[in-house]
Amino acid sequence: MKSNNMLLKLLSLMIVSSVLIASCGTAAPATTAPADATDAPEATTAPATEASTGKMYDGVTIDILTFVGPQVAEPLQRRGPDFTELTGATVNIITVPNSELYQKVLTDAVSGTNAYDGYLFAPSWVVDFAPAGLIEDLTPYVEADAALEWDDVAPFFRDFNSYDGKVYSIPLDGDMHMVYYRIDSLEEAGLEPPKTWDDYLAVAKALNGKDLNGDGEGDYGSCISKAPGQQAYWWIWSIAAPYIQSQGTSQGPFFNTTDMTPLVNNDAFKRALEVYKETGLYGPPDETNQGVGDSRGLFLQGRCALTMDWGDIGPLAIDPANSKVIDKTGAISNPGSTEVLDWATGKLVACDATTCPYAVDGVNHAPFASFGGWAGAVNAAVDQKQKDAAYAFFSYMAQPAQSNADVVVGSTGYNPFRISQFENLQPWIDAGFSQVAAEQYLNGIKESFDSPNMAADLRIPKNHEYIQVELDRILAEYIAGNLTTDEAAQQLYDSWETITEDAGRDEQLTFYKGTLGQK
Amino acid sequence: MDTENEEPQPFRLHTIISSAADRLAGSIFILPTVLALLFLSIFPLIASLYLSLAKFDIAPGGFKFTFVGLRNYKKLFTGSEGTHFLGDFAPSTSLTWIVFGLVIIALAIFLARYFLSSNVSIGGLIGRILLTLGLGMLTWMLIHTLWNGGRLGTASTTLVYVFVGIFFQYILGLGLAMLTVQNLPGRRFFRVIFLLPMMITPVGVAYMFRMLTDTSKGPFTPIWQGLGLTDFSWVNNAWGARTAILIGDIWQWTPFMFIVLVAALESQSVEPVEAATVDGANSWQIFQHITWPAILPVSMTLILIRLIEAFKIVDLPNVMTNGGPGTATQSLTYHAYINWRALDLGSSAAVAYMLLFLVTFFSMIFVNLIRHRTVEAL
């Protein structure tokens, strides 16, 4: 009996030891070769050309991470099977909320998980990921890819998707803020489309409470979303840019290029804060909790006289299924200001030939290329075949055959980014635009891109922290009435200074000046 | 003799192995559990403690952590995250000094009574001093942020969610439980109906309440219109938004209180109730002297479980209000989540540690001072 007990104990100990040893043995994670962004791709011939000659990616599955749809992700999902048919590669689209995308991409890449082969994200993040070697240098791919027609991509987007002279992401979308207005309502009230932000407030105030859609109820003068964690931090820069930047695109609206101090604690940015807050007086009651989808929906339902948005509203407004403002929607480049910032004193001064060299009729415009458009980047740490297939997919999506069809459909969330898309009106007319509406819409965007004083979005390391974290939080507090204008400007200045100090002032200044084309 | 001397050898080996196995078996059998606990619980706790003392940065080829000492905690208490975490403190007034003075006097009496009692221990004394300091600081924070122009931070907002939420959840849960243990028609049906909110994912509840509180698009729009409230939004006002979130939270978690209290009520002896009824006791007297003492131990445990759980609220403020207006509806977990999302992992871990501290602090107060005394008093 005793012997049996001992045997039982020994047996038990052996089993437990085996389990422990086995579990230790299986605990080692699968490792992936470290990323080396300088490695040239094995295949440098145009993937699209190769793809068209045979199913060269048979058996390859690519996982692409992007923002939760329906827009933006929808074209990827819809065209995935076509790409599979063409190349053999299976495409999985994984979506996360916009506010989590940056963190998801970074966690995936820096932790070595590498669950995703490609990312469709904000090209302004390239400056965070490229120096760390987390995303692939796509220059050799682009150079060998005739089907992409890279020269047809507008110069601004070619530059915005590059870092240190190399291409790191492929644009599928071009983004520029514009103001949309109700042609019928303004005409009826004898009002002109706003040229300045003061005009914008005046028009919004005049039309607020009027019945704009004929349902017998009062509607809103302005709809610009203000929810925290959404798009507020972009709208504010559209308003602030013409007050701060007047000497051309290379001046930049975010930081002083002599010492990297933020350009937010001055009369110009404070005026922008006041304008943004005042638009809320003429908007829906829960605007502080609305994202762009809500304000866009209200405009399309005919409930807003004015709104600010990317290019999406143009194609959405002609969709009879969702729009009550067909042929009633006007689009203009963002309003400007008759006063601009004197960088030396921090005060607003009147526009003249010196202070506003690019002014039109005495109004300084600085249209804001907010966000920069959705762009595809390839994970540098995945297998070469995966990289090739991921690039091929982004190239396929960006090629004129696909892109020209996608940008004319509002629900895709993609806006024009190719030169030919601005020049050739036929696809727009085929999609349902009238000749006049297409011309007006495209001119509104093109005018912004062609502006010598266009303001580009911030594109330096930690731009996510400057804009989407600190600015978002302080703006939310300001809109909620918890901070005065002076307090908000001071808090933003202090928090941006902290980030700059953390990241290294000289390094950040060099980056910032580099993105503006300054030396 | 030689044979006798040699024979015990295998026996001794046998004995040694047997006794060693006896001694080691217990330790080795629990080793997998200990390792699992260390791996899943203790190690993350230590790792996140290090995270809270470090700064995360992207670096070539991956990332790096730089040790920064207590900088993340300093940022929470006195730095750029101060108003976000602790709130915006209003200037002290005579009223705030009076309230604070009364609380300090009550805490001093509590300490003095313990000190003068017969069973003073070092551990007990240290615990009570810490408790007094903690409650004093929390009182200072709350009286300076709750009114008079102050603004709640994520710490105070979380305390509001926890204590107001649990209070109403318990009262409503008890009321519903009392109703459904009566012999009323349809009580079984209503028991199932009352349980449903708990089965729904919190995100679903949040979206539902976001829709319900929308005065211009939600299903209650006709009612809001009838009341002339179409130009009103719950979420434009800090307390309106917090109230909306509290209503959602109470709606979801009252069933948890309800179902446990139903079980507690049904498990109490019938005899004392019958005896009391025969003796002429009214319903209130029966509840006060028989039912309440019977369900009190269960209630205390129930509240403790909800207390720990309620501190982690995040889904409702995230979906219903995005934490707004401003940061008015952000809880501590949401605060940590925002910092984590911004890849400020150090601050995020520091907020998470402050949450852990608060949960532990209130749980210990509850267990040591309230639950023990209440249950022992029965």
C-alpha cells in the first residue's frame, strides 16, 4: 500500500513536471525578423503589371487595418474580391474606430505582433512610423509601377505621402476642408456666400431658426460638429489658418519657425476659438456631442444653411436616396479674414499688400488641407510576398480605373487627389452631377489646392499628441464653457511646449521647417 | 550481520524518496497555480507599476521605455493633467471651511475613540490614520470641485458614478425584489423581464440611452416636443450628461441587485415572519426587525461586489457622450484609456494605479468598518 502511494506520488510529480516543461517549451512566441526599412523589395517590377499577367499572389492573404466604415473601408471591402480575382491574394479588411487607429497601428508594429500587412491611415503619421522603420519605403515600388500613374497624383499629395524624399504611403483620397451652403436659402434671404469667417457667422445668424427644408420647423444656421474625440481639432485649424498664415504655404500656421513656440496664445488663435464657439449658437442643441457624420446628415436632410466638411458632401448631395439638397448645394473654398496675425506682437493687424500678399479682394484665405486624405502604407516587418501583395492592393485601389469611379461616389469617403480627376468632368457628370455643380464643386477644391497660401496639416513627430490629444481635450473644455478663451489658449500653449520639450525642441523645429520646405 | 546491514539500503532509499515526495508534493502541486497567478496577475501589476514610472517612445526598430521616476504621478497631481484628474478647485469659502471642519472633527473623534479603546494595535492604528488622511483629502477635493464654480475631475466623477449609482441600484433592486416575492400575478414573467438589462452588453445599453436622450431624433422625440424640449440637450450640461449616464448605469445594474436580493428574500425563514404576523406586527416592523437583518449580510457582499465593479465604468461615458461636455463625464478608466490611446502609457498606468488605490481604499473601509460592524451588530 505504501509502495503504491509512493508510486502514485512519483507519477503525479512526473506528470506535473511534464506539464510545466511542456508549457515552458510552447511559451516561446513566434518571432518575426526585425523590420529593415532600407531593404529593397525583391520584386521591383510593377505589381499591377505582374498581377495582370497571372495570379502571382495565389495563397497569399493580406490583412489591412483601417478606420471603421462604412465610408473609407467600404471601397476596400468591395474591391477586395476583384483584387483576389486578378491576383489570387485574399484581402481581409480589419476596421477599428478612428480614435483608436493610430494606437492600433503602432501597437501592432512596435510590439512585433505584425498582425497587419498594410494600414490605411493618415499620411501625417508617416513621420512617426517611417524613421522607426515600421513602414516600408515604397519608392522602388512606385518607380516601377506604371499603372499607378504617380505623376497624375497632385503634387501636394505626392509630397504629403513622402518622408525624407521617399514615398511611404499611397494616397487613395484627397482631403481639403470646404464650406458648403444652401444656394436656395441664401438667395431667398438675399445673402452672399461667406467670404470671411465674420460673414459666415452673420449668414448663420440670419438663417438660424428659419425653415430650410419646408417641414414647418425651424432649422439651423450652421452645422459644424464639436464632439470630443471626433474632428473638432481639424475644424478649428480651418478657422484659425487664415488669421495666422498669410505669407504663403511655407509660413505654416502651427509654430513659430524661429523657436518652435506654438502660435496659439495670440489674438489670431483666440479669435478662431471665439468663431468656432459662436457657430454653436446657430447649430443644433446637441452639437457638442456630434461628429461629422451627424452634421453631414443634418445638412443633407436640408436642416443646415452652412456647414464645413471635406469633399464628401459634394457627391453625397446628389444622391437622391439620402439627400434633400440636390441642386441646392453650393461649395466654396474656406472663408478667410481681413485681419491677420502680426507674429512679432501676437496682435491682429489689418490686411494690406505687405501683411496679406495673397489676399483676394482684401481677404486673406488659407484653405486647410486637413488630414491629408486616407493613404495606404505597408508594414515593413512582414514577409516580402505579403509586402508585395499589400502594395499591389493599394496601387490597385489608387489606379485611375478604380479611383476615378470611387471619388465620384459620396459614400466611399474618398475625394479627388489626381490631377485628371479635377480636369475631366465626365465621370462626375456620369455620376449625377450637373455640369455647373461639378464645375463649382471641383473648382472649390482646386482653388484651395492651387492657393499659394494653402495651409498643410501638421506633419511632425508626435503630431497625434499635439492635435488629437491635447488640442482635442482643451477644445472640448473650451466648448463646454469650462475654460475662457484666454485660459484655453494659455493651456494649449503650455501643453504643446511640454510635448516639444519632451521630443526635443531643435529636432522638432528641424522637422517642422522641413515639412514647410524651409531650411 | 553483513546481510542485515546491507538489506536496509534499498529500504532507506525508498524512505528518503517517499519522505521527499511527501514534503515536496504539496508545493509542486500548487506550483502551476502559483505560476499562473504570478504570470496573469502579479507580473502585470509589477510591469504596469514600472510603466507608471516610465515614458514610452517610438524608437528605430520598435520602442523604448525611459525611467522618469514619479513624473507621471506629479503630472496627475500638480502638472498638466491636474485639472483633468483632480478637477478645477474653486476658492475656499466660509461654507467649505465649515464643511471641511465638521468632517475633520468627525474623523478626529473616530481616531480618538479607537485610541482610547482597549484593543489598540499598531496595524489598526496605522490603518485608521491612513483612512483619516484619505477621507480628509477626498473631502477637500469634493467640497472644492462639486459646487461654487469648481469642476469635477475624473476622480470625483468616478466617485459620483459609484456612490450615486450603487445607492439607486440597491434601493430599486430591493424594491423590485420585494415586489416579485409577493404572490402577485405575473411575478415570474417580471422576474425575467427585470433581468434583461443585465444581459445586454454595456455598449448596447450606451447606444440605446444615447438614442433615448436625443431630443431631436430618438423615440421619445414626440414627448420632448410635447414638453417643448426639442432645443434641449442632456449632454450640453455637465450634470445633465452625468445624470443621463447614471440613469443608463442604474438601469443596467439594478437587475444584479434585484436577482441576488430575490434569492436572499426567498431564503429567509418563513416561521419568524408568520410568528410576527400572528403577534400583530405590521409590514414595516416585519421588514425592519426580521427581513432586513436576514438580508443584510448578503446586501453587504452585494454592495462590495458592485463597488469594486462600478469603479471601472467606461462604456457608457465613452459611447453616450465621448466623455463630454469637455471632460465632465470621463471616469478614471476612461481617463486611463484616453492616455493609453495617445500612447502616453506612463500616465495611463499612473491613472490606473490611482484607480487601484481608490478601489482598495474604499473596499477596505467597507469591509473593515462597515460590513464587519453591521453584520456583527446583528
